Amino acid sequence: MRYLPHSEAERKKMLDVIGIDSVDELFATVPKELKLREPIDLPPTSPEFEVEAHMGALAAKNRTGSDGPFFIGAGAYRHHVPASVDHLIQRSEWLTAYTPYQPEISQGTLQMLFEFQTQVAHLTGMEVANASMYDGSTSAAEAILMARRQTRRKKILLSGGLHPQYRDVIKTYLSADEGLVCFDADPKGTAQIITEIDNDTAAILVQTPDFYGNLHDIKALADAAHEKGALLIVVVTEIIALGLIEAPGALGADIVVGEGQSLGNPLGFGGPYVGLLATRSKFVRQMPGRLCGQTVDSEGRRGFVLTLSTREQHIRREKATSNICTNAGLCALAFSIHLSLLGEMGLQKLAKINHANACKLAVEMAKISGVEVLNSTFFNEFTIRVNKDANSVVNALAGKNILAGLPVSRLEPAKKDLENLIVLATTELTSSGDIEALVSALTSVLSGEELS
Amino acid sequence: MSMNSVGRSTKSDQVAPSGSGDCSLLPAEPLLFEIGSTEHSGVDLPDIEVDDKRLGNFRRQTPLELPGLSEPENMRHYVRLSRLNYSIDAGLYPLGSCTMKHNPRLNEKMARLPGFADVHPLQPVSTVQGALGVISELAHWLMTLTNTSAVAMSPKAGAHGEMCGMMAIKAAHAASGQGHRNIVLVPESAHGTNPATAAFLGYKVVPIPAKSDGTVDVSAVEEALSADVAAIMLTNPNTCGLFEPDVKKIADAVHKAGGYFYCDGANFNAIMGVIRPGDLGIDAMHINLHKTFSTPHGGGGPGAGPVVLSDALAPFAPVPFVQKSNEGFVVEEHGDGNSSFGRLCAFHGQMGMFTRALTYMLSHGGDGLTQAAKDAVLNANYLKARLQEEFSMPYGDQPCMHETLSDDSFLEGTGVTTLDFAKAMIDEGYHPMTMYFPLVVHGAMLIEPTESESLYALDAFAQTMLDLAKSAKAGDVERFVNAPTKAPLRRLDETGAARNPVLKWSK
């Protein structure tokens, strides 16, 4: 087997040094009846070319983003990743290193994390960010637990514009306890969460741009929360938006969580992605996850270490702030490299292109008979109401090789008022031709006899 | 192509110092924020204007303060930083309990096929049959290797898998009117994530002591069992590198008392293809794809932690799960109306890790995986045999599994600690072993070579370790207490870092 170095002669030599005749003797402490008697029932070793053929055949059964017009967003966005990003993250020293527990020989990873934390803090307008979480949805759940620890209150208000799967993750993390109040799905972004904030409220959680694409007045939400001693958690699932819309931190958010996939990381059928979590310095000891900090070595040279680990499970065990034991190191690296290639200037340009494409698409959608654009504000994603069942419409368009966005009913089944809604996203990869193709196909599907 | 029109500042405080004595191939690298410029960019994009019509009053006013780098600057920055890292590709990485094995590059190549990388998690199911096929095939391999009938694929890491398994246990108890059970038994040698996970779910953690031979005391388990015990969380092979010989007895006792057996599968690499955890009576076990199935550790993630489940817990598995139907694969994405405990993350879990792990499994085959486990155990025992004369191995009279454990008694009176010893290994070109874990022995050194190491590499490592041990005993304290002296940096002030946290760059 090509990954196993030993020859039989070498194995024999090693057994001699150990002083036994067979490897089986090393399993002598395992009761006999617990060991497999037959070889495991799985196929045998395969050469590279056979594995490639097998995996290639599976890959070929998927419709890729470049196979035709593509308009799906809803928490994962199809952006262009510069070639050098993927080259760099495959370098051995990044790819095959462990968590930087021995800082003297891990300064590459540690400095990168320090830079990543700084980038996330600047993007979100917050004072401090951690070294990343599993993904946006788990970051959101951890932020709520953090807010409860910080305020010692229980009540949590979840905005109806929150990504439905994020809401479900939060419900699961909190075991849907009595403190959790979920607002109804809110496609127009007009629900009044503010009036529900009271003196028992630990935090309100609002996504912007929200699941339906609407932008929210973060300052008004922050002021209302703070008046009652509650925290404002802002969720951003399309991080490119912060190149064009105001940083939540600058408007009073207390915790900003996000999905960082849009920078550096491919769609990849949903993961691995990179969760962002940023907050105010005064809350840092309640933060979950790894933190990298600056220090000096014994000769006074600047260096970096993992720090404040007395919050973490390997030190605190059952008293830890979270059971999280990892971050999304390689995805954070890809994020950081992509963002440093863009820089401020590149990110702003990228954000504007994304927004302009969405504006163009919205204008065209509004012209189609049977389509209503619900949003008054958006970044690169918005919601339309069509005059037929959205799921059937999207499937019909998929049949014409157009991936026309997400029917909301896929994530919110059995809700009559959402049955005709489709969330559409554009990015810098959306061409005018893609938009024309969608307009023409959607017009035909909505006006034709293909669907009842 | 637009070119940068403004050069970067060369103020003296922004360039790397010269004459610093830095090693020729490892110069200190300034921070991105010290070399980049907000006027540099490594991406060419048109600069278009957009109006505020659709942005409400929310256009960004706060400066981003994000420096950019042109592509050559960017390449150099990250290549230079990378050279300050140790890696498996560059050397043996004996971190016990972490399974730092070779990461085959075929895995990377397969994960990057556009058919996997450029696919959205919410595309119509008819357009992602290959992706669901990967999940289904990987699930088949995991269930076959563990002799279980269900697997939850979505947990994002080992600790997330623990959460998954324990949530299934909690849901199962609630469903059978046993919701009052509020205690979880955790052996003292457990990973920190085990008690943290139990506590996260509101359980009271009761520690179980180890016997003098390093394994769990069955009678202590039996004594701790009661009608209030929800589960035991047991790592097997355990964190001392030993197989728990009484595992079946423990499982039977826990089941008899109405509890469930959560197995921490961090050390599955030692037994895959040799022992099936389902035959040991487990109810749930996470499998770290980044350990046993070679998906890269990436400097600390992303991991992946699918959880195999017994028949008793399978009905409570989280969504989503993939099922076969007449029209191909379908995904159950909603827990409403069934007994699923809920959802652990958006989308389908760590798909990019699934493609890598499946590639690894197909490459090995069942026979290759079995051989890998045996070689991992052989390598650990070979090192144990080679090191035994100079080190103090508390459980040395029995074979170990995939990792071998020493305490620090061989250093007694030398003035050298486990930490010093680890730092001296750095000067010899090795990443240290896991230190001070497990907590059950003093000054622990946990060494896991994995099956990836050749005899030549093991001998070279053993030689270095023996030389260091002899040197410590001979009183060469300087070699240890000042180490490392040959790394890019000397020891770092971790206390200072925690006392005055500096967590981001500022001007």
C-alpha cells in the first residue's frame, strides 16, 4: 500500500526488537471475542487512477456553478477565488501543520491568525475577533451562549430575517429552551423586534443583509437593546457586503458573527467554511474559541501565541466557555490571503460589482409579469414573489439548466405564505448573459403551460 | 491590467530590520499591516459607481483599513510565513492523541474537482446526486468499519460530534421518560472536550478513577452507576494508549443501569479493521476524519466528526441525512414530525473532508486500513521498546496501542521538566510529543508516531530521544532550560500574553 512504508522484512525486524513474533500479540489485551475474525467486508487497495476514476464519476453527476446561469446564495456564495490562494493553502507548511501549541515552530500559523483576527475586527468594526469558528451558523449559536454568560439573562429574541437553518441550529444548541423567542419569517424585513426587548432580554440577534436580502437599521436596534441592558448580536452571512455597507460595530453591535466563506473558500457543497466571531474587548473573557495574541520571546523579539486559554476546554474542562476544540484554520488562511489580495480598494470594488449586478437583476425581474420584488433594500441578494409555486418554478428552470435561486419553502416547508418566494443572489461572476437567460426562461415558465 | 500607482512607504519603522542576525532562509516577516497598503491590490476589478437607492442609509462610512498586497508581495508574505511552521511533510510529528499521519495529495486533488468544489449546498437535489453519493458511500464505509447501522454526518469536528452523540442520548432519555437522568461518568484520563460537552448539555460530570494499570476500574463504574446516570463517555483505546480490556463489561453494566455508552473515537486509528466499536457495545462514537482518515489538520482545522449511532439512538440523529429512493438520493432536511433532536450546522457538514476521507478509504481499501492500524500499533510499540531503557513508562509492561506514554520520573532530580525536554526536541528538528496530557500521570509525554513513519525515521527519532534523555540525566541542563535556541524564536512569554492581551494589530 503506497502510504505504508514498511516492507515485510522491516516489520519482522521491528517485531524482533519488541521481542514478539506477530503483530497480533500487540492486541493481546483485547479480549478475543471482540476482535474481527474475518477480513473487514470492504473493497481492496486501489491504485490512484482507479480512485480518480471512481471519484471523477461521482463528481460528474453534479451540476457545477460554471455549467450555466447560477443565482443561488442563501448563506453560501459563488465568488471567484484568485489562483494564488489555492496554491498557497496547499503548501505543506500550512496544510499539514497541527494547531500551534508549540509557538516557537508555529509562528507562521500564529502570525496569520493574528492578521486574520485584525482583518475581521476591521471588517466588522469590532475591537477583537477570535481565530475562527466552525461556520457562521455555529458562531451564531455560540454568540448567544456568550451573551447569556455576559448578561446573566436568558431571554433571546431571534429576528424573522435570520437564515432558517441558523435558527434551527440555535434552537438545537439551546434545546429550544423557554428563553428563546423566534420571530416569524419576515421576507420584507419590517417586523418590530424592538418592542419585545425587555429587562430580562440577554440579546437580540439580527441578520443583515438578512436571509431575504433586506438591510437593517443596526443603530436603532443597538440603541433599543442597550436601553434595556441587552446585547445586540449581528449576523452577516455575505461578508463581501461589509465592503459597501456600514460595519455593524460602528453602529453599536456588541457581537458580530459571520460566515466567511465568500472570501477564499469555494462553495464546496456547504463546507468546510469559516465562522467569524468579533466583539468588544470588555467581553473577551466570555468569548468561545481560540485566540492568538502578541507577545515577546526571551530575547525580546515579537512573536505570537495562543492565549487566554483558561476559557477553553483543555484547561477548564467542564467549566469551559465552550466545548469547541478547534477553529477553521485552513479556511481562515484562505480568507485572510484573499482579503489581503483584495485590500480595501479591491474589496470595495468587488462589493460594488456584486451590488450593481443585483440591482440590474432586480430591475429586470420587476418587469416580468407575475414577479414581484419584495425588497426595498438589498446588497447582492433579494426575494421575489412569483405567481406559481416557487419550488416547481425553480425545478422547471433547473430543467433548462438555470439554477434560479432558492425556493424559500425548501428551508421553510409548510408555510403557505412563503410558498411562492424565491431568494436570488448575484456575484461578480454573474454575467449579463446569465441575467438575460434567467429573464427569458422565467418569463416563459410563468406564462406558459409547463406548470399548472 | 491596472497597476498600482502609489509606492509603499519605506519609513524605517515599516521595514524588516537588517543586521538582526536572522537566519538566511528564515527572516522575520513583518505583519501584513506593516507591509501592505490600502492602495495596493492583487486583484484586477473594474471600479464602477453605484448609487444609494437600494442601500438605504447604510452605506459604509467607517474606513476599512485593510491593507492590500499585489500578487508577488502576497505570495512572498505567505511563503515566508509558512517557512516558520513545522509540518508532517517536513518531519515526524509525534503528537499523541492527534494522529498526525501523512495527508495524501490525491485527496486534495479529488476535493478540488469542480464537481465537488463548485456545487452549492442548496441546489435542487436532482443536480447534486454525486455529492449525495459521496456522503452515502462514506457513511457505508464508516458503518462497516464500526458495525453500526446509522451515522450522523454533519458534525464539524470531534467536539461537535461529541455534542451530537450526547444530544442524541439526551433526546433518547427524554423520549423514554428518563429525562431526569442528569449525571455523565467521565474517566479522569478523558480529553477535556468530554467533560466540557457533558457540562454544555447540563449534565453533572462525575469522574471515574483509573486503576494503577492505566485502564478504567469497572468496579468504580459499577459503583457510580445509578438511576440518575445518563451515560458514560469513554475513550477507547484510551488516552494512555491502552485498550480498555473491560470495555464490554462496562458497556453491559451501563446498559443494565439504563444508561448509554458514548465512545470518544479519537483513537480509532489503532483499531480500524481489527476491532469494530459496535461489537464493544457502544451507542455513539465520533470519528475524527482529520485524524484517522487523513484529512489535513491545516494548522488547526477544519476538522470533521461524523458520529456512528446504535439502533437505540439512530431515531434521534440530527438532520440532514441522505436517503436512497427510487429516484436516487434524497435529503431529509427537516426534523419536524420525527424524533430527530435537531440541526447542528447549516447545510450538510464538512463535505470537503468527506471527499478527502472517502478518497483515502478507497485508496487503502479494507485490507489497507487494517494494515494501517496494525502498522500504527507496531510503530508505537517499536518506539516503546527502543525508548524503554531511558524513559519511565508507567504502563510499560503491557503492549500499547497506537501511542506510548512516559511520565517525567526519569527526569527526577535533573532540573529538567517535560516542557524543557519538549523544547529541546525542537532544537533537534522534531515537533514535541503531546505533553502534560493525559492528566493521570505526572509530566506526561504521549508519543504517537502513526503508520506513516518508516523504520529509518523511527530509528532516527528514537536515537534523538535517547540522546536527550541521557543528556538530561548527565546534567547537561543548559541544553534543555534554554531550548529552543535554533528555532525562529526562543521561548515566548505566554503569561505576559494572557495578562495584557494584544489580540490585533494597531498603529
